[in-house]
Amino acid sequence: MIISPLAGTIADRVNRLTIATVTQSIAMVQAATLAVLSFTGMLDIWGLFGLVLLGGVVMSFWQPARLSLVPSLVPREDLPSAVSVNAVLFNGARFIGPALAGLLILNASASWVFLVNAISYVSFLVALQFVRRDAGAPAMKGRDSIGTAMAEGYRYAFGHQGIGPLLLLMCVTCICMRPVFELLPGFASEVFGRGAEGLSTLASATGIGAVIGGLWVGQRASGTNGLTDAVFGSAGLMTLSLLLFTASDIYAIGILAVGLAGAGMVANGAATQTLIQGAVDDHMRGRVMALYGMLFRGCPAIGAVAMGVASEVLGLRLPLALGCGLALAILLYMIARRRLMTEVLEGSQEAVDTKVEPAKAPGD
């Protein structure tokens, strides 16, 4: 949340492939250090805090560089597929990784999990060496200060008649609805009367839905055409399915609802990211994608804390239902702007230029 704006500015000024290599090298060292300290019994809570903080800083620089690299690696018409493949892998890893780690902890120890994690970076660092160097070339010109460049990125993103509303809708959905996935243990126990097995089934349904949602976006062969409607439709699917989830204490309905919500979540995220990637000026890409990543990671955390506190007083269902209601109101407002957003986000670059006056690149 704190470092991402700076990291996005640097991603526009420095070769993104260099940033990727450096950040992943540091991440490997961090993971290896964690493994060594764990194996030797020297790991305490303060050492763990420090290593996790370092991991967060590395992630802040890694994410805008990674997202900014994607359009340089695939043709524009293949961008939706590339983004959806990323979404499928990301969400698949969220569920497969912890399951494998749990098995390893059960049969060995957490130290071995840390070691495997450290080793896994090697293959990625090798793969990076095969990426064309020019793919990560910086697009930002001029010598404006870091602070000026950061402010310019924020003005551009929120002033854009397509990107700004997309970021607002993402904020609302992330704060008001995505916390359900952090609150699943509570729902499994208190609403559906199930234990660890019930939580595992709900989480698996979410993962399956997430993969299906990503594959649906990825199989589309029409570039960005229709993706604005996909953003609205997937947000609507999330809203309605989670309203159903809060309204019923029938376990089978809960499994279906959370699976549909998972599909809507990934489809919405993939479609949103694809539209932003297609509409943003290249010299602003690092800063805008850093803002996207900051909101994507930070807003669910804020929402989870808020709903967790509210659930202490109102129970689990009512805060989520109220969040869905607010998200639905914002979604209806966005649908009223559908024609303009579609033209700006899905039209040609000439159409974009007539609908928005982006900030000029430094030095232009």
C-alpha cells in the first residue's frame, strides 16, 4: 500500500526485465534465509516479521513490473488470453499450493516447505533469461522528479473516463464482497455447522469456480470487444451469488453460491485488468498497474478487517449482505455509463484520445 506508487514510477523508468530479475533474486534469498533459520531453530517472531516485511517490499516492486511486461510479450489481440491464463494460474496456485504445503508439513515440517519455496525461484529466474531484453524497455521520457511522476500517474488513472470507473468498481467489489473468502471459516462453522471438512469443500468450490471464470475470459477470441459488459456481468454474478450465500443456511446452496462467486471474481479481475492494459498509454503503464495492484491487494484486506469487526456485532451475514447492496448500487451507476466506458475502453486508440486527455509524458 505504501511502496506501490513509487514502484510503479520506477517500473516506467527502468527496464522491467531488470526489475523482475532483481526482485525475484531477492525473494529467493529471503525464502532461503527463512528456510535456514527454520532448520537451525534460530527463527523467532521478530525475524519472521522482518522477513515477511521484506517479502512485501519485494512484491511491491515486482507486481507493476510483471504486469507491465505482459503487453510486450503478446500481440494486443492475445492480451485477454494472456491475462486470463495469469488469473487461472494465480488462483489455481492459491489453492493447490497450500494443499501441497499442508501435506509436506504433515509428513515432514514447515522448514521443508520454506526450502521448496526457495528452490522454486530458480526455474523462474532461468526462464527470465530467455525473455527478450527489449520487452522490458522503459517507456517513460523526461527527468521529472519521482513525486511529480507519481502524482501524474494518479491524475491520469482517476481522470481517465474508462480506467477511473473501473478502479472505483474494483475498489467497491474488493472491499464489500471479496472479504467473504477470508470469512469462509466463520461461515463454515457458524452458518452451515460444518468443521474443517466443510471449509475445505467451500474453498475447493471457490477454486473450481475461479478456474472456470478465468477459462471463460481466456477462451474469448474477440480481443477487448465485449469485455466492458463482461466486467458488469461478472460483478453482477458476484453480487447475486453472495446475496444467495448470505440468505441460505443450506450447505449445498452455499457451495454453489461460493463457486459462482469465485467464477465472477476471477472473470471480473481478468476482464478489468485486460481493459486497463489495453487502454492505458504505455508511458503510464507501470504507475497505473501499480495502482491496480495496490487496490487489488489492499482493498480486500481493508474490507476483511471492517467486516470482521462488524460481524462481532451484527453476525456474519448482515455485513456481507449490506456490502453486496452497496456494490449493486455502484454497479447500476456504472451500467448507466456503459456506452461511454465501452467506447473509451474498447474503441481504437483514436477513440480513446477523443474521450480523455491523458497527462503528457514528461519531456513531451
